[in-house]
Amino acid sequence: MPERTRLVDLVNARLEAFLDERAGQLEAVAPDLEVFTDAARDLLRGGKRFRALFCYWGWHAVAGTVRADDLLAELDTHTDLPSVIEAAAALEIFHAAALVHDDIMDNSDTRRGMPAAHRRFEADHARREWTGSARTYGTATALLLGDLLLGWSDELLDAGLSRLSDPRSARAARGEFQTMRTEVTVGQYLDILEEVAWRDADEADLLPRAHRVVTYKSAKYSIEAPLALGGLMAGGSLEQVAALRAFGLPLGVAFQLRDDLLGVFGDPAITGKPAGDDLREGKRTVIIALARAALPAGAVALIDELLGNPDLSEHQIATLQATIRDSGAVETTERIIERSVQEALAALEDAPLSRSARAELVGLSDLVTRRAH
């Protein structure tokens, strides 16, 4: 939609300007530091800006004053809109930080069709024939990039909130961001914990534990928190923010389950990640829990033997994919996605939110759950 494109353009422009500012700051310290802003620019050029979009429409759902078909014209007349754009851009920087750290923890080679940050820095080391371990340098530098991006997301958010017309709304939004940051961090830990400690759990607990990872690692920070952040910036009531959460959480679950399916079955030419990447990484997702619960002991043993082997061959990947398909887990996951989307849409009916925002959120729900990458 045109207004969606124009909103993304505004966020992209703010990101570019912010990185230009930080590039000058780092240049004043040492020219060598351009490696950070160069990598940040490349990473932030990609992405679908879902978090930014949900932040804006969460704000619009409460404020209800910006006409969706005249966004640019309203930019000069609504005093809080620039603050919302900065908050939306801050969410994208936070997301980039999470991706950098996530790729290190998952030992991923690629991100959005490019080398993951730690692989990028590792290749720099090797190409320049520097001393020491290229792998150690790559990991350490990527960790620092992720930390820089985390700090920069805070700076940009604070810049936006400091200009918000209502200080109480700014404080509430800051609290939401802090909660989101904590939840996604511990959610990430729960994810890596499941990869190594799943044998300690009762079989009956594996599915709820996998769902817990979905909720805290992704669903809340991908959709629920951006919506709530935007709504709180607009001074949303308890009822309005609750409605945004009731929509955002189940949609976030559906969003991540789609991502999990793509992690197993996605086309690498579209996803920018190797085929079956989640299988090599040993992700104990909802799909895997569903498959294990439905398969006979021999097939379960095959999954447990192969899952998490970083050297899986294409034949082994295909075998795992076929085993998961045969279990019916894909169809079950698709039904969960559909049920979650319907739960989200039901929360919008008669919600005390602007009509135009509700219409746009319906469109976004389809976009984030039916994507191919």
C-alpha cells in the first residue's frame, strides 16, 4: 500500500541520518571504526520493517489523527509523529542488534543473503592476513557491533521520547521498551537452553516449552511490544493498550511459527538462509515438538540423532524434512497459525481503536503470516 511504503521511507531516512551522525562520531575517534557503521548500514538496509510498522499503527490506533493517505503532509502538523518515527527506527536498530547476537549464538553463516556479521569480520581478518585467530576476531567484533547497536537503539528512542508532548506517555513507553528488552534477552536464553537441555524435560513438557520460546524470543518483541509502545506513546488507555496486546501476541505467535516453517522448508534463494538452517542449528521448535509427539520411536530417534548436527548433508536435510512432513506437524502448525490469526483478528472487533488502524492491522496480519521469507 502506498502509505505503508511512505512510512517505511520515513523510517529508512531516519536510520540513514542517524548512522551518518554516528559515523562522524566514530570517525572522530579513529578511522578504523568505520567497520561498525559500514556493517550496520548493510544490515539495516535489509528487513521488512514490521516492527516499525506495528509501532506506528499502534500509535495511530490511539491517536487516530493522521490520515493514512496523507502521511507526509501530516508530518509537519502533528507534533508527536516525528517522535513515533524515531521510536520505530529505534526498534529496527534493536532488532539488528538482536540479529547480530543471534547469529553468533546460532553459529549462522548468512543473514539476509549476506555473510552474518561475525563471518563478515572474520573474512576481513583473513583477507588482510592479520595475526591471531580470524574466528576470534570476527566473533569479538560482532559482539561489539551488537552492543553498539543496542546502545544506539536506546539513544534514538530517548531522542524521540524526549520530544513527546506528554511526559507520562514517554515514561510508559520507556517502561515498555525496557520490558521488551528483558523479555527478548531471556527468551533467547530459553531458546539456546532448549537446544542443549531438552532431554531433561518430560516429553509432555516439550511442546509448552517450545511455545514459551516462541512467545518470549519473538512474538512479544516482534509485534506485541511495538504495538503497545506506539499505543503508549499516544497516551492509550488501559483498554486500548490491552486491545493492542490481545491482537499482537497471537499474531506474533503466528509470525514466529511461519518463521519456523521457513527455517526448515524455506527456499534459500528467497529466505537468504541455507535450506534447513534450523535443523543444522538444532532448534527445538514447536514443529519439532509436534513431529516427535506424532512419530513412532524409530523416527523420533532419527530426528534426535540428526537435529543439531552442523554438518548435515543435503540428503540428511531432505530426510529430516520428509520425516517432519510425514508426521503431520506441518499441517498442525498451519492450523495453529490460522487459529492464532483468527484470535488476533477477533481482538480487533469493536476494539476502541481508530478504524483506519484496525483496517491496516488486518492487512498486516496477512502480510506477516503468509510471507515466503
